[in-house]
Amino acid sequence: MIENNIYVEVHCLRPSWISDEKNKYRLYLNDELLSERDWTWGLNTVVAENIWVNLPAGNHILKIEPILYPANSIAYFALRHLKLNSRFLPDWGGERTELSFLL
């Protein structure tokens, strides 16, 4: 396994009152939890996740999962601008909750 640096931006896309709620998100790599963070900001904030991991060669999936509070929250989180070892990977645009890459 080789040590790799993964950089990805976490965006909250809705609702406009997001800072009044107590939502969180979890970031997973291949179904392994990398981080869990409270979202205490508004829509104009972007969180840059900069993580070092040991990974084998092959296909890998990075995904974000919301933890909603209140349970009926309409909060939506997305991942953008994935970089692997300081190299931007193709950005297919849109609001993605999963990004995959090949080592």
C-alpha cells in the first residue's frame, strides 16, 4: 500500500437556513469512515477535507452521507474538486455524493 493524499471540497447546497440546524456529515472511503463533522456554517462555506490514507492499487469510492437533525431536514451535501496526490481528477460537474478514482 502507498500513502496517498486525498483533497475534496464539501459543499452544503440547501437549505438557506442550514446554520440554524444541527446537521452533520460523514465522509467514507470504500465504506470506511474517514471523518464526521458538524455543519455549523451557512451555504457560502466550503469545507476542504485534506486526508492522508494508505491505499492499494485499484478502484476507490469516496462518498458523503448526511446525518440530519432535525430528522425532516432537507440538507443536501455534495463533493467537488477531488484531488489525488496534488493532481485534480476530472470533474464531471453536478451535485455528487460519490466520487470514484483509480490508483
